[in-house]
Amino acid sequence: MNATLLALLDHRRTNRARPVPAARTSPAGPAPRLRRWADPAAVLAATVLIAVRAAGLGRWIVDDAAVTFAYARSLDEGLGPVQLPGTSPVEGYSNPSWLVLMAVGRRLGLFDHGAFLGVSDLVLYPKALALLCTAGTLACIAWAARAVAPGRAWAVTLLAGAALATNLSYVAWSFSGLENPLYGLTAAGTGAVLVRAVARGGLTAPRTAVTAAAIALLAALTRPDGAVLAAAHPLVLALFARRRDLARSVRALALHAGVVAVPYGAFLLWRHAVFGLWVPNTAVAKAQQTPELAQLARSGDLLTYAGWAFALVGALCAGAVLARPGTACRAMVALLVPLLLSLLAYGVLGRDWMALYRFATPVWVLAAAVAALSAVVLWAAERARGRAVLVVALTGALVLAHTGQAGREASFKAHPTLSMCFVAERYGRMFNTYAERLGLRHATVALPDLGGTLLTTRLRVLDLAGLTDRRIADAYASGDMRALRDHVLRAERPELLHVHGAWVNKPGLTAARLADAGYVPLYRQQNGGDFVRADAVHDPARIAAVRAWAAPRLDHLIAEQDHTGSCGATLTPGRGAAL
């Protein structure tokens, strides 16, 4: 008995002497006071990181974006969906929702009106929208992560933001002036809604069905291939539906289908009534063929670009999460569904001529979310040694991904895809000056580079790429290049014409054929150049004078072209070349 009492007293003295361990941070993450600010701070930090990377591209806006800008100008001026005043409606754009945002910005005086702090709003407004969409994308990732890893959503957001910031494809095309950032936002929104619904048991709820359907509708109106996201909610519902919830699941599917189909069907009817087509004219011009299984292999190119190390680490983390049944596993499945759909859509699209995988933006967003979420979930489940290995692997993979893109980044920064400003100067303003010096009134110019041209030309434009011309688009779709040449050289007979590169060989508008049709060169460029129809100029001496005037100026412009610089506060029709 005495021995027992002595032992108890000794145990109490030992416990009194041993310091009480400090309160450990909850597995859910930071203290509640900090937790409120952790996620917004992570979204802000990741957005800034991506914005800094985008700043390296300067004021570059890709010329294709300016086609949408021209349509937005026409809409705001009450002319309807036309490329220029007085032309017939042709759907020469494939991003109606982005077009509406441009038109709204113009109506509010934020776009196509001038400059702010020395930067043209033609550059500033779409890039500001891109920044908002980027922040929204990261907020969606944080929102999804809170349902799976509460308290650690900030870590998921920072890791996903770092992955996107190191990906020049995502950064460049999100800040190109095109619809990519809005498309990426819809992908992130779809993933977030599905993850939260699966994690919290609300997959059959009407709110989930309506929200997922509304986001899918926005995606379909942002890019034609965005319609694939409409299948995400039904597929996830099919994967997780339980027999006892069959009636609720059917109601959710019906509600989802109605929210997508009714407004999108109305839009298709409007499109056919206005343009006479069920698809954008751009899809006809690009001659999208029925996809083949072999095309899906092109998705593997994205793995190479993103970096095999990062793809491998992300896949291993996702696989480890999927191997452990629970909320995180179900959430990962829900996130993988829209990712696989986006990969499928990318694979079946025709190969794009632009660099850096322009159509892959939703893939990058969802892949970054999958990798980041699975890594953080796995980190929380591991001990110190496993966490250290994971951190080293992720850090190394991100560094390798960034350094692996260094060469392409330098090349793209030096020569980014054809810019709006270069086209505005080279074709819009230059051909205005040609027409003035040659005495051509009410002339037509035929050329394939359209965006900057539409914003600056005072001439009628014939689009040799077919994006805004039904007859030329139909010729590309049918492969009938003779019909295309007959339409251009015999029916339209534009006074001025420019071709180069593929636009010589593909339609067969060679120098010999142009000469046979009565065209003489004003400036030679590669296998094409600038041409004028000789019989349209009353004084032949003017042609020689313009040829002598143009050569040194265009030589300099082409050699010193600055794709990332400014082309003035505004781009207005009628101004001549500043050379």
C-alpha cells in the first residue's frame, strides 16, 4: 500500500515538472482569426503572381481578338453583328459572351474610347477582365478546396496559382484579348460546384443542377467546345447516384437539361435566323471535320508541354487520394470528370495554327486544381518524412516545368502570335495610304489578317481567311479552291489585295494567277505581298511611285515589328500609315 502511494505521488511530481505542450494548430489549418483571411489572401497572392508573369508580354493583344472588338464596335453603334458598317451579318466570331462583355465595356466608356494612364483601353480593358477572371478562377479553386480540406484551401490555391503562373500557355492566352480567361473561369466554376456537391451530399439538389447548368451554358456561349461541360453534372450524378435517390436524380437531370437546352436552343434559333447557319461561320471556314480516335492522342502533347515531372507528381498524388475511400476521393472523381471532358474537347478540335496550345486553357485550370488539391490532401495525411518528400517533389516539378518552357517563353516574347497593333499598322493604315496615293475611292481590299484591319480601315474588306465571308468559308469547307479563286478574282475583283505564306499556297492565289487576273505588285513579301489591280488606277505612274514609297517603309516595319508595344490610344477608321 505504501509503495502504491509513493508511486502515485512520484507520478504527480513528474507530470507537474514536465511542461505542458503548446496547443497544436488544428488539423483543419490556421487559427479561426487567421482562417478568414487566409483564403482571400491566397487568391490575391496567386493572382498577383500570374499578373506579374503576364506583364512580361507587354501590351500584346493577338489580332484575332480584334475581330471581336470590331464586332463589339458595330453592336454598340447599333449596326448589328457586322464586321464593318454597310456589310451583311456574318458570325465571324465564336465567343458571343466575350463579345457582349466587349460591347458593354464600350457602352460604359471603358473600351474603344481612348487611353488610361497612357495605355489604350483596347489593351487595358480586356486585360483587366482577364485579371478578374483569373482571380475568379482561383476563388473557385479555393471554394472547392474548403469543402475537402477546410483550413488548407489557401495552400491549394497558392499551389494551383503557382502551377498556372509557370504555365506560359495559360498566362499568354488568358491575357491575349481572347475569351480564354472566361472559358477557364467556367471550367473552374464547374469543378467547384461538383466538388462541393459531392463533398456535402447536395448533388441531387435543384440549386446544384441549376448552377452547374448555368455555368455550362456560359461556357457554351464563350467557346463552341465549351458545350462539353454540360455533360459534367449528369456524368458525376450517374457515378454517385444511389438507388434510393433515383427520383431526385431524375428531377435534377431534367432541371439541368432544361436550364441548358432552352436558352441555348433559343440562341441557336436566333443564330440561324440572323446568319443562316447553325454553327459560327468561323467553324465553317476552319473546315472542322468529324473527329477521329487518332486525334485524341494530341492531348498527350499537353503533358509534354506542362512537364512530365509535374504531370507525374500530380498523377501520383491524385492516384493516392483516389486509393483512399472518403470525401476527398469522391471530390477528386468529381473534379476529374470536367478535366477529362476538356481533354476530350481539346483532342477533337482541329489543330490550331497559333503557338502554345491556345485551346487548352480549361485543361490547365482543372489539371492545376486536381494536382494542388490532391497534393494538399495527401500532405495532410502524411507524417513529417512523407510531407518533406512531397514538398521536394512538387517544388522540383514546378521548377522543371518553368525551366522547360524557358526556350519557348523567350521565343514567344520575342515574336508572339500576330498582334493587333502590327496588323493595324501593316494592313489597316498601310492600305488606307495605298488607296489615297493611288486615287482609289470606295475600294475593296482582300487580305487574311483581319482584326487590326477592321478597326482602322476605311475600305471595304474581303476576308481571305473566310472567317467573315460566307462564300469563302464554304469554299474552304468543301475544299473547292477554284471556286474561292473565282469568287475573289472574277466576282469580287478587289482593287487591293495581300497574300503571304499559307494564304498563297492554300487557296492558290499565286503571283502568276494574280498577274493573269490583272494584278501588279506594290510590295513583295515572301511568296506573296501587296498587289493592286492595274486597271483600277487611272495613272500608271502612280503605281511606280507608290512602289518606291512603300518598299523602304515596309522593309523597316516588318524587320522592326514590335508585337508587344503600343499602336496609339485609339484605332479609328481612315487614318493612314505613320511611316
